[in-house]
Amino acid sequence: MATNVYRGADATISVAVEAGPAGDKAKAVVDQFGLTPIGRATGVVVRVTNEVRAFHELGQRFASEIRSGNIDVSGSIDRAYINGALLRLMLSDGADNRPAGTFVTPSFNLTMQLKNPAIPAGSATVTVMGVQLESWDFALTEDEFVVEKVGFRALWVKLEDAG
């Protein structure tokens, strides 16, 4: 049974960089443009899929074994406020300091912290590790807000519940 119920308004989203060439490139972009936090973010989706396969023996209708396979982490972020933060992270190609023949895509950790104002002692944190942006969309409609959307892939997810 859930002890805390969170809404999107209870969340803050920030990026943190890791050590290494991809993390260094993200750090340069974050430091240059001051992208932490990344602004008002909405519609965050983190998707974890496990490639599950069934093994069927000859002559058997039911599977005799189910095996887990590769785990993929992906997702998307919608934003209703545009400051170019996510686009800058996506388009940063490392041209200023890359060795010949290499291309470094910025990699960072995406942290979503949920705090219910009615229960200050409780919080939940979802950290998506090793995020690299995969796609960027920009929607300018006549009667709605301007919305930016990015798709990402990541290495793994860490969950922490403090209360």
C-alpha cells in the first residue's frame, strides 16, 4: 500500500554529469549554459523493458522455461518551457576538443526527485544513469503551448524511497 502519492508538480528534474569523455562533454554544455535544473519539465516517461523469451520443447504446447534477456532503458521528456537546454545537450558534438576520427555524444544522469509538501520527511528519487538523447521534437501549435520533446536511451535506473 502506498504511503505517499506524488503528482508531477511535486517533482524537480536536474542533470548530473559522469566522469569520462561523454560526461566531460555534457559538463561543458551544462557549465556554459547553466542547465541545472533543466527548467520546467512535464511528461517524463521512463520505460524499462526486459526481453523475455519462452523456450518450447518439441511436441510441447506450453513453454518449458522462460528466460530473461537484454534490459533496455529508454524514455521521453516533454517541456512546456523552451530554453534550449535539452537541444544543446543533444547537438553538442565535441568539435572543440575531440581527437580525429571520434565523435563523443554527451552523457549525463537524469534525476527526478519527488517530495510531497504535506509529508516533508518522505521523498522518492528516480535516477536514470548514462542518459544520451536520441531525438528532439518541437511543436508550435496555434492554440496550445509551445512544447519541446526529447527521447533518450540510458544504461540503467536507480530508485530510492525515503519514507
